[in-house]
Amino acid sequence: MGSTRQKPRLGTRPVVQRPRLYKVMLLNDDFTPRDFVVSVLQAEFRMDEGAALAVMTTAHQRGTCVVAVFPRDVAETKATRATDMAKAEGFPLLFSTEPEE
Ligand code: TYC
């Protein structure tokens, strides 16, 4: 059997690349109660109360906060579910997704 090994191609891009990751962003609004935001973060993103409170507070103060990073389909599903959870209660809370870097 002939050898097919070649010298490693130093300085070239790897053939297999990691799939791009997406950030789930929490957006501030003037209407959704703070404790409701915390409960959605805990329910959909499995955050403990302290972590959820920190993310909610950052979004409240700065307008937006990164909640977590996932492959694209997971990020979109979680953002939609979390937004729908708020919509079902009549709140305008929004989660969005954007590619990392
Ligand atoms: N700003 C809201 C209030 O004062 C609370 C809130 C925080 C809403 C973070 C959305 O992403 C948010 N009730």
C-alpha cells in the first residue's frame, strides 16, 4: 500500500472548522418586571438566581447583556422560547441572537 501521508501544511487553515457560535442577547425594556426577567432566565437558561439577577441588572443598566453562547439552532430556539414566555404574560421582553465575532 503506497503511503498517502504528506508533510503537514504549516500556516494554512484547518480543513475542518468549528461551527460558528451565536450569542443570545437580553434587551432592556421599560415594562417587564425585574423578577419576571430573572424567572425567565432561570427557566430557559438554567441560571441560578444570582447569575440571572446579574444578567438582568446589566441589561437594565446598559440596555443589553449577553446571556449565553450556543450553536445557532440552540441559540435561536432558546431566544424564541424565552421571548414567547414573556409574550404569553403580556410583557414586551425580547431576546435576540447574533453571531460571535
Ligand atoms: N427595565 C425593566 C424595569 O425597570 C426591567 C428589565 C430588566 C426589563 C432587564 C428587561 O432585559 C430587561 N421594570
